[in-house]
Amino acid sequence: MSMSRREFLQVLAAAAASGLVLDSRSVLAGNLPAHYYDAPPAGNVSFLHITDVHAQLQPIWFREPNINLGIGSMAGQPPHLVGEYFLKHYGIKPGTADAHAFTYLNFEQAAKVYGKVGGFAHLKTLVDQVRGHRPGALLLDGGDTWQGSGTSLWTNAQDMVDACIQLGVNVMTSHWECTFGADRMSEIINKDFKNAGVDFVAQNIVTNDFGDQVFKPYVMKEINGVPVAIIGQAFPYSTIANPRYMVPDWSFGIRDDSMQKWVDEARGKGAQVVIVLSHNGMDVDLKMASRVNGVDAIFGGHTHDGVYQPVPVKTPNGGTCLVTNAGSNGKFLGVMDFDVKNGKVAGWKYRLLPVFSNFIKPDAKMDALIKKIRAPYESKLNEVLAISDDFLYRRGNFNGTWDQLILDALMAVKGADAGFSPGFRWGTTILPGEPITMERLMDQTAITYPYSTLTAMKGEQIKGIMEDVCDNLFNPDPYYQQGGDMVRVGGIQYTVAPNSSMGKRISDMTLNGKAIEADKTYKVAGWAPVAEGASGAPIWDVVAEYLRAKKTIKGVKLNQPKIVGVDKNNPGIAKL
């Protein structure tokens, strides 16, 4: 978005009234600081990194979470820092462009100053600019790229495949890509990617029968005469978090032993730099880094964390592995430079560049491709379902207003007592006063198993589901964290104790002021069932019906649990 000087001054006034102090040097006349996108190289081997784009080809709004709790040894450590704690940890000045990009603070006001983020046409310009100073630099894609929009669903991922090839991706791994099915995934890798010279790597995807590699575990490249290896680590719990029947013959997992084997093999072939392109999630990557020798850096994804600087982790033999995570939705571009001397990494420099689309000229060829992709679907995408008077966002450990809206729609249309909505981390943001279009609804719901359900559940079963998902999120051993954020719950109020043990985190469950009874049956609406044979109206049809009837969305009441047993000064939770 662009704004007049008068509008800009109004935004500054509104920001000041809300207590937001914007850095005048950063936003003078609505501009970023001078030389913001200057990223001079600091070595002879460079990698660029995107992850968790979730099919967002156009610039969007995306608010970072205000709750990102770490448990046990992970408490208070990156990536479990939000808001002011994040700024303090990294020495970022409040009110700056980086403060807006990396935190939720004063999002609405700052968004109007800095505009939308991402967009492949703008990302392409930035990638080319950064690469122009780094001969041979490789662009790595951490996965969760093909899924997350209406056009990706309707084109069977072809829109994102074509866009990523044009962007210049060199190496990729996966997660949600598997939900298009093994046949479609293999077709893209063996046809589109092969023809374009894109390598797909995943050391931890093997066949169920004999444990054979389904895809290449790693690829060797040369950058300015330096041999490098990129090892793939796909999301280890794809057949738990998503339907197993979509990839029935494949097995996943973490597989530290085989990771070490491939690292050693690559080193034996002369690799002077070894990178893991991972979709484990940040906490899992931090643990893996402490268990495997010979990895210089892990470029991570899955948890959508915009990590300002890499976390150095000591390896078993006393080396150091740098662990990064590059956010989501095309909002960031990670840039890592290694200075390699005498066959070893002698130094490094990293920057995670926010993609402020207002301040980057879109690449003409990518812009033309995006327009071509969208043309057949424009009228469908642009249908206005309702106007939102509320701020709609998804990201956060327990709930978001977008998720609440989905729950409200599910329960109303299905006639349910309560509702469950998956704790997906993907999904864009809507500012107050904006239309809720079909495109924005598809941003929240575009999956290949979108069925809505109405199920009779006993109280003990409801609690069991909530406990199971909660353990996936808050297990003190990150290797047992198997899903996204907490399942979003509609209708039922509850208390959560993240630091308690499995089966003992959920308590005080009530519905309309009455305690949930273990033996009583309740009608529970949901969507995205992972079991084979499920059926039901697609979730977007259910929510669209609700929105068309409402016309205006206002007063969304966020159903957040009462959080106990967590220090009120925990840096993973906002000072509310």
C-alpha cells in the first residue's frame, strides 16, 4: 500500500497516541533507513534461504506471535522470545523497521507505515540484488512452499513450482508438499525440478519396506571453487501431522544416525562446508545440532520463527553449528556468508532481511508470471464475503482471531456445542476495515483434506485430544514435538499448565459455565481430519456461508485458556 503525506502524518499521530514511538530516521516520509537493503558479502561461500512461504505469491500482512512459550531448557531462549523481550535480546530499537518485522508490537499502526511484506516479484528483485554481489550463491527452499493459497490448491501446486523455478531456487526439502500426494510430489521432482536443475533432498524419507532412500539424501555443489554439501531433512512427522494415506509407502523420522552417516560421506568426498536444509522446527534443530558432528549450519523451517541471528550450538566433538530459521510467508530472506580458508569455515556473517514490498521494485518477469497464474481465478479470489471490523490474525500458541472466526462459523453452521480447529501456523492477517475475500479465507484453509465434521464425543475423549495436542507442543524433549500450535478450541473454556507432565496439562474444562463431564456426550465440530475415508463440506464453504450471512465481522471474542505454572515474566509471553 502507499499513502499520501497527510495519511502518513495521521498514522504517525495515531501511533504516538497509542504509545508507539517510531524511529523518525526509519520512517521519514515513509522510507526505510538509508542502505537498509545493502548487504555486502563477507566471505567466499554464500547461501540464501527462504522457508514456509505457504504459497503466498502476493504481498500480504503477517503479524508475529505474542505467545511463543518455551518449556524446560527451551524457556526464555530463541526462538521463544516475543515483543519487547525479542527486541532487548537482539538490541533492536523499538519503533524501527526491524522491530515491526520481527515482533507483534503495535502491529496495526506500524503496518500502515511500512506496508505489506513478501510477494514473489519483490522477493525476486531482492534475491537477484543479493546474488549480484555473491557469485555462485545458492538459494535454498526449506519447504512448506507449495501449499497455503487458493491458487496453489486449484493448480495442484503448479503455480508455486513455476514461481520457485523462476525465483532461482537451487535446493529444496519438504513438509506440506506431501499433502499433494506421493505421485504428484514425485512428478514435480522428477519432471519440473529435474528439467530446471533444482535438487530435492531428504535424507530422512525412506521406503517402508526396505528403508531405501526415496530421494537424494544430499547434493554436492561448488561455490567459487569450494566444495559444499546440502543435506535435506524433511519434516520428520509428516505422516502424523498430516494424512498417512497420501504418502503410504514412505517413512519419515528424525534419523540422527543416518544424518551423521551422510555428513561423514560428504566430508569424505571433500565438502569443506556442510549445510542441513531442515524442516524440523527450531527446537528440534537445536537438539540435532548438539548430537551430530560436522555440520556448519542448519537452515531451519516449520515453526515460522523469524530468528534475527543464528544460535551457535556446540557439537559432540567440540565444534560449532549455527542454527537459523527464516520466518514464513515470503516475509524474510536469510543471507549467510561463510569465509572459507584452508578447507575450513574461518568466519561467518548472517542477516535475515525483511521483505518490505513497498520499498522493493517488483521484478517484471515474476510479476507477469503471477498475473498469468491468477488470471483464471481473479473473480473467485476477489469475492468479498464480509467486511472485518476486527483485527484477524492466526499466529500464537493457543488461538488467534482468524481461528476463532473459523470456530464460530463451524459451531454456528454445524449446530455444535464446541469446536476444534487445527493449530496451523500458516495464514495471513487482515487489518480492521478490510474486506474478507475468498482469497483471504483460502489463505487459512487451503488444504487437500478440507472436510468439516460433526462428531459426538464424550468429555473424556475431548480432554484426551486436547492433552495429546498439548504434549505435541510442550513436551520438554523437542524430539517429541510432532505438530503445530495448540488445537484451537471453541465453546470450551479451560486452564492449561504447559510445564506439567503428559495427561496433566488440561484442567477446569467448562461449557457455558458448566463443568465438562467425562461420561457426557457433546457435539463437536472440526475440520482437516487425517483419517482416510473422511467426508464433509469443505471448510471454506462452511466459513463462507457464515461470512456471507454476517456481512460484517466485529466483536470476535477470543477464547484463550487460562495459563498457569508459567512465570509472568517469561519472555515467550507478552505482557498483557
